[in-house]
Amino acid sequence: MSIQRRAQQSLEDGARQVKEASAIQFTLATLTPAAAPAGIHSFAVRGEFLAFALFEGDWIVCNRSSLMRYDNQGRLLQTWRVGLELPPHPLNGLAVRRGIPQPELWIATDGAGSLIWDGRFFRQLEPKTAPLRKQTALLPLSDSRMLIGTLTSGLYITDGREFQEFRSELKNAEVTALGRGATSEELWVGTRNQGVWLWRAGTLTHFLNELPDPQVLSLFGNDRGVWVGTPNGVAEFIDGQFRRRLAESVLATALAERAGHLWIATVDEGTLELDLKVRAPRPAARTNRFIRDSFHSVALLPTADGVAALGDSQIRSLPAGNELLTPSESELSNGHITALNIDGRKRLWVGYFDRGLDLLDLAADNSVRHLEDDVLFCINRIKTVSSSRTFVATANGLVLFDGNGRPRRTLRAADGLISNHVTDVLPAADEPGRQNTVVATNAGLTFMNGAAVSSIYAFQGLVNNHVYTVAETGGGLYAGTLGGVSYLQDASVKASFTTANSSLSQNWITASAVVGDDVYLGTYGSGVVRLNSHSDVEAFREFSSGRVEINANAMLATDRGLYAGTAGQGLAFLPKGEQRWRFWKTGLPSTNVTALAADDGNLYIGTDNGLVRIPERDLML
């Protein structure tokens, strides 16, 4: 029997084992782009490339929020944006399926299943079961079927007509990588914490102790062998048998072999080249240009004359180091947004989960200035009192900026804060009124009035030490915590509201906003509730049918309405004068809305996958 026939027979035997089970339900339909408002603007993210492929002579590149097509001269031909042309779920990976009437580009997504592009139209293959829509890896097979790895639910196989579990032994595997072996009948499956599995001739073999680490980050195989990349080095397999470990202690995020040389993409050491012919391979001497430049690649692809390496914002050929693609600078430095703010000089402040912050000049040319250091790293909140003072709350302290957007002072526990981890801030007002700057932290509240600094926590009556949000109305202060909400006057707790003594259904308060005399509280589980001036807690019917989580400090009140960012249901909003909440997903790069700001009738919506601007009037229609 030929190798090709044996490979097909093995795959058929595997599929036959699940034939008797009920078919997994899915839909396969032409993708219709979202009918987004005409005034919507999507802010592009600079680079952050994560996968690439050659398709019909062009480079196809994706980051989490966009799919881009470049010609072989590096010119951008097309862009498809998550939330607009594509479903509002981050992109995870690419693969080209051949051997059918025409090649197809498959795109794995984190929540929308697989997207399939034939060069003209997109289709969406979407399993009915939600966990199967969170896909992490794709591998086209020689018979034109596609293997699909999922985040938590194992491995599946599809031909577009049926969608089946590949092997029950992998039912709960957290698949991270897929690869072929030396022959087409070998399939390799990398997992997050269970090592690697080999499917060969109808048999499933597990390798764990042979690997430098149980977490598999990358896989590459060809007719010479298979290489498995982990956070602590690479394992080499020949003819389905473990041979040796290579590049120990190297965090191998991507692999490619060509002409007896193994290329390894790393996080902190650039791209390494190993000569596989030597007895104990070591990283090659750093004499090539790309190594001297410490080019950090995230994906590798063998080509006719070497290896193409995808970096954060470009593609290079290795070992020559020639640039195959260098996109123009775009607007934002990162896609995972945690805080937004617009100051008096029309600058948009964009805080990131772990990449500092950007200052984008809305009044001029949208130029961007990026700031990041050991303190300006994880941004939780940004507040401007006037055009001359902006406070940035971070996980490492409170940073005070001047009117030119320059950091002037950093306050930490050594300066009197009760904790370095600052979650929210209410700056002292310029006009007569409250003179305290209130700092919320994970250990209580700190009050600053000039040189006078004092703090309170649970010992002084605060309902819980971990304060997420602070709001002020009627001369009183409301502190939303992990254990409920406390009402304070003159830095003293007067009352607290919890599930035990009020109509709150969740103690975890994540966000707040003030409308008139009412305080609206975002919760982690029961949406938004209203605490009125009579201290009554009122729930809303729209949040009663299921669990709705409001993200930390993702609430905003404007003249037109009240907005809340949810963790999965998009933007929730309550138009002024109405009592019924609405939900909006159209045009969002993710349904996980994490930050909000407004200016000149426009709403800025930050997500964990990018930023858009939408005219408020379009939401209210």
C-alpha cells in the first residue's frame, strides 16, 4: 500500500471511530459585513503581527484586530477589520488549504469559529457549541480536510460538510500547535500543559518527559523530522521517535527548518539559527545581520531561498535580512486598552493593559506619542482635572502629568499611598469644593490634601479593602469594592451596602458613574444597578436574564446617556430619559468593552482588541 493511501486510510479510520456519535452542529455561510454607522472610525494598531501566509502570490498577515493583504512589493492591497468586515472576535492564526477547486485561506478566531476566504468572498464555519468556536491552531491535510485545535475542547476535523471530534483521548486538550510529520500519515498535536501527541497509522502516542517543558509553543515538521518548541528549548523527533533536545533554555515561539538548519523565533534573543548537522547543536555565532539587529520574529515560513520571518511589524528574509514588508506607522501602539481620557487640549490618552500609554493629538494630525516605563506599564485609570493636570493610575503607582503631557511626579506607598496598586482616582477640583484627591487602591482609600495624607481601610469601616472605583455626588463619596459599596463623608464611612443588607445581587462593584443625584454601579455578574438618593438599590430587567459583567471603570455618563462596557456583550447604554438598556456590538473589534471616553458628540470605545470612535447620535437611533 502506498504511503499516500496509508495516510488516507489512517485518517478515515480515525474519523470512523466517531461516526456513530451525533454530528456536531455547525453553520457554513457567506459572511455579510456588519452594517456599521457611516461615521464610525476604527483606529489601526501598529504592527502586533501574529501570523502570516503566502496566498495567490501575496502576503496575508494578521494581528488580533485586522487581516491585511500585501503584494510582493510590500504594498498594502486590502484590510479587513474585526467588528466590521469580520466578526467581532480576535484573530488567532492562518492556514492555506489546497487540493480543492481553488485554494482557500482559513483564519482561526477566538470565538467566531473559522473564517474561509477564497480570494473573493468570506465564509464562516461556526460550530453551535461555544467552546469549539475558540480556535487556536489549523492544519490542512492532504485530502483537503482541515484539523482545528481549540482552546479548551480538543481537536476536530472538517471537510465543510461534517464537523467531528478527531479523537476522544484529546477531548479536553488545550491545543496550542499542530504540525505534520515526516510523512503525510503523521500528525502532531501540541498542548498547553500535556506535551505533544503523535497520530500515526491509526495509533495515538503521547510524549511528555521527552520535552524540555510540558507546554508546547510551536511545531514544525517536514520529511527530515519534527521539532517541538517549548518555553525551555526544543525537542527533535525522527521517524516518530524522540532523538534529542536542542537549544535548551530557549523560549521557542516559532520554528522552521531548511537545508539542515533550524530557525527558532524567541521572545528575548532574536531569531536563532542552529546547524542540525553538528553533534550537539548550539545557536549559530551571531554574525548575520538579522541576529545583530536582534530581529524578534513571531512566525517563520520556509521559502525557496531561505526563511521568511514575521516580526511585530514587518517581514524579513533570513539569512539575508532583506525587508519583504514594512508597513507604515499607524495610530495605536497596542490593542488591549484599559483606560481612555480626553484632556482640554483635545488629546486622547489611551492606556494599555501592559504597554504603557499613548497620547494621540485629535486636534492636529493624529500623531502619537508613546510613554512606557517601569511605572507607566499597566494602566488602570486616567483622569484630567484641567488642561494642566492629568492623573494616571497604574498598578505601580499614581503618575501626575503636566499640561504638556509630561510626567512630573510619581506617588507610591513610600510617598504615603496605602498601596502602589492604584485602581481609580478622583483629583481635587480646581473650583471651590472637595480639596482632597481620593486615590483608590487594592488596600483601601488614600486622601491627599497638599502635604496632608491619610488612608482608611476595612479597620475603619470600609466594606472591603480592594476598592475598584470611586464616585462623588451630593457631597458624598461612594467607594465600590470587592465586597460591596461604602458611602463616605469627610473621609469617614457612614454606610455600606452589600447583598446582606440591600437589594444588591452582587457584592463585586467594578465601575461607577453619576447621573444627577443617582449613582450607577457596574457589577461583576449582574450588570448595572442604580443607587438612588434615598439609598435604595434598583436593578434593571435587561440584566436579569443572565450573567453580565461590567469591566473595571468602564462606565461613562454624557449629556446623551449612560454607557457601560461589558465583558462579552459589547456596549450597554441607557439613553437619557429612558429606563431600558440597549446593547451594541456592530463595528466593535471585540465584544469585551474595557474603556470609554467622549468628546464633541463622539464616543470612544476601547476594547481588549482595539479602539473605535462612533457618533453618539448613531447609537441613539
